[in-house]
Amino acid sequence: MTPMYPVPGRQRRVFVPRPAQSVPPPQDPPIYRDLMRAWADRGRTLPGRHDPEWVALAAPTVLTGEFSDLPAPPRDGR
């Protein structure tokens, strides 16, 4: 059983380094920037960008009454 009170003795220290503020984020090579620009011009989905179509497709389907006390309608269409 796990004790619900602090245990005396040696405690662990967690080292969390400070974020580097003087180091700029790495840039993509020009060939990738050009490719992403071409994809964006054609309306394609880009890595790391919000895609509303994917969000709609990946959203869970919730049926009426599935998460409430109301009776769910019959699934056979009657």
C-alpha cells in the first residue's frame, strides 16, 4: 500500500534545464519551404497546420442519447 504521508529520508531532485533563449529555432531548407508553398497554393494539407477536414473526419461519432438519460432512437430505422 502506498503511504498517504511524506516518508522521511532522501528525496529526489528533478533537474529541468532552462530553455535556451539565444538559440534561434532551426529553419527548414529552401527545398522544403518551396514544396510547402506549392502545396499551400494547391490547397493541400500541410504538416503542422490546422486541417478542418481532418478534424471533422477524426471526430468521434456521438449518437443521440448515447451519453444521457434519454432513450436512444432505434438503430434499424423504425
